[in-house]
Amino acid sequence: MNPRTRHALELILDNLVWFMLVFVLVVFSLLIPNYFQLGIFANIIEASSVLGVMSIGLALVIIAGHMDLSVESVAALSAMAVGILFCSSGIGLGVQLHPQWLMVPVSLLLAVLVGGIIGVFNGFLIVRLKMSAFIITLASYIWVRGLVLVVSGGRSAQDLAPAIRWFGIQRLIGLPLTAWIAIACFVVFSLIMAKTPFGRHLVMIGGNETATFRAGIRVNRNLIIAFVLAGAIAGLAGWLLAIRTSGATANLGVGLLFNAFAAVVIGGVSLKGGVGTLPGVYAGVLLLSAINTAINLMGLPANFTQVIHGLLVLAAVLLDAFKQTIRQRLA
Amino acid sequence: MSEPLLVLDNVTKNYGAIQALKGISFSIGRGEVVALLGDNGAGKSTLVKIIAGGLEPTSGRMLFEGKEFLARSPAEAKAAGIETVYQDLSLCTNVDVVANFFMGREITRKVLGVPVLDERAMEDVVAKALANAGTRIPSLRTNVEHLSGGQRQAIELNRFVHWGGKLVLLDEPFAALGVEQTRRGLDMIRQVANQGIGVVIITHIMQQAFQVADRIVVIRQGVVAGDVARNKTSPDAVINMITGETLAGAGPAS
């Protein structure tokens, strides 16, 4: 095999999920009437913003060789915190700040802070006390959702302050600002993972924790930061969720966790850690969203989505194994 | 040799009720190659980990460059100038050769105040280091998982030669190497020692120890069973020290 074909093949393997996304979009555009229009594509991006942001945090922790099941509940708690403070009906307190725009940074900070605190809690137990990430974050997944129920009393908050709602309504080049926030998150965190020592260290910790420790990398510190980031990013996802639904309900975002897992795995992140990139995860998120949109357009019952997502995850894992064999042959 | 580089003074290590090291005392000079020999379970790897900051001793003290020394983490040992090559390789196979070579000490440049990896500068350094050592690896950008065992060990060895420091600890460094690569590895050790760096090499192979070491230290059941200059002993004598048929050196009998 000459170097050029080898290079081309590696390029395809590295970005396989993007090729899949393009392939799926082309097939849907050809087969489903009305699929091929800018509005639909904008909708795919828009619908994936909350899931996308949440997947970033999850991907960071998985790449570092751990796991965070709590992101969904954390997002719900952040959304509920924002909802209770800044919604004017339901259980909302309708807090007003002057000037109005001040509510944006305050609500954002609150959401991120709530997520960050739970991230610190998870990170401390997992890293310092060496407990299993799966168990600790499973516990958080349950008790944080419980906390949402407790603080809301099972009721909901509606009518988010217009100053915050503005992010979901105002459009820039056809996309609401919330979608741009998600895209910006992907760009920023992709750069952090690919270009900074911190990102490089997370990948290496996921690959061989002992080696990084021996090399003098502060493994514990990096891992705790990863968990805090996952929590804070989940908080941001909750903020976007509150804007999207103009409030918060007690069961807000239920099921997002498994979609996020699906997106991360489809995006090429290995659950064993150390493998995967954030652009791939974004492609995975868009792929899920594109398929959802197709199901809606074809008028299939929404119940099909779960079946298809499940099969897609299965396909992604099989594809990953297949990619490994090809790579070994290349080397 | 005036002042020794590292002095171990009655270092012990207990794992619960088990005494892995019962009081180890010896010293390493600058530019000296010390071969650490001993049967399986004699405590060689434990000793290396204590010097390298992976384990803390139960009692005893160490002097590094004349000063009291105790590394609580590998990072501290590294900061003091102690490099370690472990027998189970310390490579991240999921990243490329360059990333492994610079693990934990990446070259960065500031972009808007944020440290950003300077990949080109790092690749140049690695290319030069590997070329100097005569190691051929097709692409420095291939992930280490696709490289052979010999190539991986070569990366580790080149890494310690490049970073040098003041003291190098090698725990069975040639386990996966072929004849020619081992010879080159031994040359590397000599070359490193000639720069005034102290070298401790753990090995099972008597021939390697006699090829490269200035001094041979034998550990048996957690104590120093022999500490002799290479040119004043013979492989047979050393084997006797390892198995305990004779007690030729310092250290209390257990």
C-alpha cells in the first residue's frame, strides 16, 4: 500500500462518523420528501444543542477513562434552579433584576455553579477516595433527580423571564443563539482537548493512568477538573433546556443521558477511555438529530426512535471493532 | 568520586506484617553504573519505587546530593532529577510517539495567554533524539499501539537518555529487546554515565550486569547481600551471593 492511499484511508477512519452523517443526510434528502431544505437542517442543529452540550461533558470524563451518569439529573437541577428563580408562574418566584440583562449572567452562573458543585462532589469521592465512578455517579443520577423533585414539589415553573428567553428566540444566520452557544462550546472544548497540555493529559490518563502518574502528571487534579467540567457543562445544558422549554418541570430531560451516551459512542469515543475526539461527538449528536427529524417527517410513531437509537449504538460499537482491525492491518 | 550522588541509609519497607526491605544501605556516585541484582522477590523493584517516589519507605533515610531526600510522588523525584524506566513500560499506547516522549513536559507556547502544544517543536526534538540513537520508527505520528515491543522499549530508553537528569533508574529495561538493540541500549547507558549521570540498572542477566556496571549490588531477602566492584568479582561469586551460599558483603544477615 503506498503512503497516499494509506493516508487517505486513515483520514476516512478518523472521521468516519462525519462521512456517515453526510451519507445519512444525502440518503434522507433523496428518499424523504421535504427533507432537503435549509429550515430542516437548521432544525437538526437547533434540536441537538442541549444534547450536544451535555455530551461534551460526558465525553471528557469518558475519554479520561471514567464515567458520569449524573449529567442528566444535574442538567435538570440546574434548569429547575433557574426556573424557580426566574420564572413568573407555577412555582417560579419571578425574581426581577435591574437592568433586565443582568438576569442572563446571573442565571447562567447559577446553572453552571450548581453543576460544578455536584461535579466537585463526584470528583472528590471518585478520585480521592478511589470509589467506582459508575456507582458514585449512578447514586448522583438518582439523588440529584430526587432533589429536583423535592425542591419543585413535583410541580413546574413556567414563563421564564423574557431577557433570558431572548437567547432561544433571537436568531443569527437562521439559528437561535442557544444553538450557537452549543457550537461555540464544541469549538472551545475541541481546541482544549486537541491543543492544550490539559487535553493531552486527559487523553493519556484515559490510555494509561499509571504511566501518566509515573511521568509526573498530576492525575488526581486533572481528573477532578474533568468531573467538575462535566458537571458545569451539564449545568449549562440545563440552562439551555430551561430556555428551550421556557421553564422547568420535575421530569425535565428524562432520557437525555442515554441519548448522550449514544452520541458519544457513535461519535467514536471508546468507553474504555483514551480514544475519541469532540468533533466526532458533535457529528454523533447531529446524526441522532438527523435521524429523529427523518422519523418525524416520515410520520412514523415516535416510539421508533428508541429502537433506531439502540440499533445505531450497536452499529457504532461494531464499526469501532471493525475500524480496529483495519488499523492493525495498516500498521 | 568525592561526594556520592545518592546515599541510602537503612531504608526499610513493610507491607503490613511482611518486611519487604529489612534495611538497605548503599550509595551511588556520579557517573557510576550500579547493577542491582537479586532473585525474584528480593525487593529490587520495591527499592526502585522508593527512590522514584512511587512508594514511601517505612523507615530509614536517603541523601540526594548530600541533602535529605524523600520523594512523595514521581513528580517530586523527577523535579529532583531522577528518571525511571519501569519494567512494565510506561507508555500511553493511545497517543503518538511525540506525545509519549514529552509526557508531562510538553513544549508549549502562549496563545492569548493559554498554553498551546507546540507540536512542530516537539516533533523536531523527538526526530533528532531518535536519529542520534539510531532508532528507526516509520512515523512519529503513529500511535504507539501500532509499534512493536522493541520499538516501544526504544522510545522509553531514548526518553531517559534525552531527559537525563542526575540519576537514572532502569528496572529490567531490556526485557523486550533483541540482541542488537540490547547492545545499543547498553551503549546508551555507558554514554549517559559518561555525562556524569548516576545509573542504577536492575537486571536478571548476569552477562549484562558485567558488561555495563562499575559496581554490583546484590539484594537478598530485603538486605544488601553484596556490594562489590565489578572487576573484583566474578559471575559465579555473584550468583552465590544471590542464592545465599556465601555472604560476601555488607548488611546484616536476616
